[in-house]
Amino acid sequence: MSAPAAFTPRLGGRAEAFPDLSWDIYLNHAGVSPVSAPVRDAIRGVADDYAAHGFGAFPRWMAQREVLRAKLGRLLQTAPERIALTHGTTTSLNDLALSLPWAAGDRVVVFDGEFPANVTPWQQAADTFGVAVTRLPLTGFSDGSGDGLARLEATLRAGGVRAVAVSAVQFQSGLRMPLRTMADLAHAAGAFLIVDAIQALGAAPLYPEALGVDALVAGAHKWLMGVEGCGLAWIGPALLQALVPRTAGWLSHEDPVSFLFQGAGHLRYDRPIRQRADYLEGGAYNTLGFAALEASVDLLLALGLERIDAHIQGLLDPMEAALRARGFTSLRAAEPASRSTLLCVRPPQSVDLTAFYAAMTARRVAIATPDGALRFAPHWPNPPQELPALLAALDESLDEAAQTCRRP
């Protein structure tokens, strides 16, 4: 149920982690991480078990979820019972948005520029419960002015805010949000802070209890290096007590499966809904995905989030300097505390972004273009020795893209 003992992860160990990866340089872990060798082995292990044993495999993999929950507790430095295993970021946010105790006149605060997964669930809840959505700009969070926090504080003081929803890291700029301060401001106004952590968890330390947030959700397929279709939700005690379990399912009850194994007379519909975060685990699970996630979490725990973060920053620093020297405008925050493991830049005005992206792709360099920015997102397997090849691909792609712009 874990990474093979023979595999020992090392920072910069791309060859062992991704022996079949076709990209020469992979810098899109903020999009989808490739499946590492241990993760692939874990998926095969589940498939082989079910192929051989069918339903007989089910109890083993149901027990595996508790092993995974404990390991995620170590990763988040929290009690395992505060963690629910979910289908991913969007499902988790939908469940929380629909389960909040909304009242007439309530508001939810979101931010312009957020990924839609952290806006749409709140819009849907607002439509369902007659709640107002207040959208605040992200300006003033990365320039040292303090205007972003001041604007949020003023909005909270105006009253009526039930929840503030924010990403730990902004997907199109790489800005790391000041979660500790935002949580303090929200709590002073009687609001909850709910965090989409998919662009941070797995690449840098992110401990929800130390940050004082009320909920933290993430999908497994980015920095956690699992696969799509599974994730987690951490729920703090104050929010858990306030939630109304509107999205509970048959597995959300206490003792939900005994009627399947203990003979007649055990089928009931009145068993109480669990008063733990895992009430969100209401139906069928992504067994393959959770086995994959456990294998990837094993690697993250072995390396340590602090070491992974330092490794990535060591890759991004010279990368940013090289891009600036070539005329790119960096969107990376000046203050280290506001930097994430994403490096986002704007190309020179003379360079067509889509042509540059196509040229880089043709040279087997994986990057992304969220909302018109160029995004570079390495992870622990990326070695520093990739930089010369990356710069060569950059220069060739810049020339090719510039020629595209000059064509009549």
C-alpha cells in the first residue's frame, strides 16, 4: 500500500522518478504532474488485487484509506480525523459551500483572478441560498502596500460576511496569499476562511492549524503528484460544528456497512451522520486514486516539504533572472514570504505568446499559459542541470516567435 522499498526519492532525481517521461524538461506540475514510478506501481497493485480477488479486495483497500488519512495528517501536521478523502478540489468546495449555515443577508467574499474552481461553487451556493457574492481585487497583496489586506478588513467590518474563499497560491501569478493574517481578520468578523490549496500542497509547507484557517482542500494531481479524481478536505473544529451535512451520502452514517455483512435486520436509515470531516465521504471511493496518493505522499514525507520548497526556489531563482535578462516581465512577488513554487512571467511585447508556447512545446519543454501568462512550475524531480538546456530552448523559441510576429 505504499511506495516500493527499493525506491528512494532524491531531489533532482528525474530519471528514477519518471523513467518514461517523453518531455525533455517538465515544468508544468502546476497543471498535471506526471505519474511517477512508485505511483504507477501502486495503481497496478490495486488493479492486480481486484483482478484476482474482486470484492475480496475491498476490505484491504477500505483499510488503506485510514493509512492514507494518517499519512496526510503527518503531511499537514494535524489529526487524521480532521481530514476527509474526496474526489478533488471542486467537489470539496461544492460540499462545503452547500453545507455552510447560510442566513438571509449573508455574503461570501471571493477574489478576481481566482481559478474558477474557487469561484463557481460559491456562486452556485449564493444562487441556492440567496447569498451575495462580493468580489475583491488581488491588487495590493504583493506590492508591500498592505492595500489588499486593508480592503479585505474593510469589507469584513461592513458586516454580513459568512465566508472568505481564497487560494493559497494564485494560479496565474504565483502569489502566495497571507493566510494567517486573512484568517485572523475573518475570525474577528465572525467569518470562516476556506482555502483552495491545490497550487501549494505538496510543494511547500502548508499547515492549516498553524495558519488558523477553517478549511483547506486540494486535488491530488498537481503538486501532490497523485492522479486526477481524488483529493482531500481538512476541516477545522469550529467550521465542522457549524456545517449542515446537506451533501451526505450512505457512507456518511455511523456504522454504514454492517447491514452488508451481519445478516438480516441491520438495514436502517436513521443512523446518525458522523460528526467528523469524513462525513463528506458519502459514496463510492476512488480506490486507485487513493493508492496513488499514498505512494506520492510517501515520497513527499521522505523528502520533507521544507526541503522540497528550498529545492524549487533554487531552481526558480536563476530561471527568473534568465527570463528577465531576455525581456520577460516577472510576476513573482518581491518578498520571499509571498513567493510560491510557481514562476509566472509576461513575454516581451514583440513576442507572440501562443507562438512562443508552441515553439517551446515543439522542443519538448512543458510549460503552461494561464490567462495570458507563461508559467514555469518545477518540482522535486527537476535537476538544476536542466537550466542550460532550458535556456537554449528559450532562445530558440524566442527567435521563432519573433519571426512569427514579423510575418505579414
